[in-house]
Amino acid sequence: MASSKPFLAQEVDTDQSFDRSSFLRTAGSCALVIAMGLPIAGCSVTDSEGEEPTDTPATGDNGITVNGNVVTIDLTKSGGQPLASSGGWLVSSAAGIIALNIDGTLIRAFTNRCPHQGISNQWSYSNGTLVCNAHGSAFNNSGSVTNGPADADLTEYSVSRAGNIVTITK
């Protein structure tokens, strides 16, 4: 039997109070992000500019392995392919990294944790800007903060590349 209630993406608990301060904080944050033209996304990550796939696991079979503080990425395998071309990028929570292909050859890697509140896996990347979608902090290709609320740069990791093998040392 079909329900007469209209479809809602999220049910709202009307018994739960939502005070004015919480409303203003939420509405203000959303308005700021929209006014700045920053993308809004859920808990997904992207593997190339503008696309939003899921987090890239470090399984070894997919070309991403973690051995202590060393992450190895094979750009020819499924997990590493998003990083193979200019503008490509990936996030791996298992490895704790964000990796960006800056210009087709230069790859930079950073912590997957935003310095604002330590939130991870809520990133988007477009036009050389990495954005933490939790609160709108933005960072350039060097990991430097360009828009708060974060007040510190992303921690950058050492990257070396030998052909299609990228090694990141944390």
C-alpha cells in the first residue's frame, strides 16, 4: 500500500529541540559555503577533478600498499589510476593520505586530516584547490591554507616517483 506522506530524503524527529544557536550556526555555515561558491559534498572523495567516487582502500591488489609509514602506489593498477594524470587525485583513509597530481609528473601528498578539527575523508578537489567539505577550509596545491576556518597548513609528506611507482613517506 502506498504511503500518502510525500517522500522526504531524511526524516525529521519533531520531538527533538533545535535551539536558535544551533540553527544559526548551521545556517550561517551553509550560507558562507554557498556565498563563496565552494562545493558541498557528503563523505565521499574524488579521484579526478569534479568526480566523487568512494575512498580508495590500501589492499595491495589495487596498487596501493602501506608498510609502516611508507605508502606505495602503482599508477597502472585500479587504485592508483586516478593519480596517473594531471589534475587527478585520490584519498586513502587506510593510508591516511591525500595525493594530488599537480601537472602530470609532480605528485604531492598530504595528511588526510584537516587541521581545523581533524576531520578526514570529506575532501573535494577542483582547479588546484583542495576543500574540506566539513567546514569549508580550502588549501592550494602546496597544502597552504587559503580559506579558513583552518589556521594551519596541511602536513605534507615526502614523495618520490620512479616511472609508474609513487612512494610516499609519512
